[in-house]
Amino acid sequence: MKSTRKCRTRVTGLSPTFWLRAWIVVSLSERELHGYELISSLSELFPNLLSPGIGGMGRGYRILKDLEEEGIIIGRWDVEGTGPAKKIYRLTSEGEKLREDIIKHVEEMQDYINKFLELTSKRF
């Protein structure tokens, strides 16, 4: 009989949302980017985490909105040039702290994952 219990990946940092948020924070530590650039790069790097089309874009923009509401990123409207205005995002000082925490957490997870794979390869 198949178990119906789900693995609590949110707690361990293995959830898709964790990786999408982490990538946005790390990307914005390098330079300011507008939403479409961020979400397009997410779609390319993590094709299985964001569905193609408007659904994936919507999810990406919701994550940006959440990060902005949490004070991790800040956006400003760029009305220069031709075409519609674009919202440009950058990290806040809180976002910089979160970036460091994310990197530390992923490094720790890498150790756990390597140990896990080592143990499973010995058993099977």
C-alpha cells in the first residue's frame, strides 16, 4: 500500500518555492534587474519549477511581490525609453543578510545530500 504522507520539503529547503526565491535573491545581489528578466532566467535555469506561459510568469511575479512585501527586495518603476514602464528590483540590506543565510543553508544541505546519497548507495 502506497503512503499518502507527504515529505515536508518546505522545512528542509527543498521546495520549489525555496529555490525560486533563493535564485531571485542571489540574482539581485549581482545587479538590479526587471521582473521579466528575473522570471525569464528562472524559467531557463529551472524549467521544471515554473510552468511555461502565463502561469509560470504569474507565479514568478507573486514571488517578487512577496519578497517586496517582506522587505527583502525593493522595486522602482523605470519609465525611461520606449515601451511600457518596467519595475526594476534590487536587494535591501535585509535581502543581503538573507542571501548570506541562503548560501549557508544550501552549503549545509549539500553536505546532508552528499551523506544521504553515500548511505543510500551503500545499501542498494
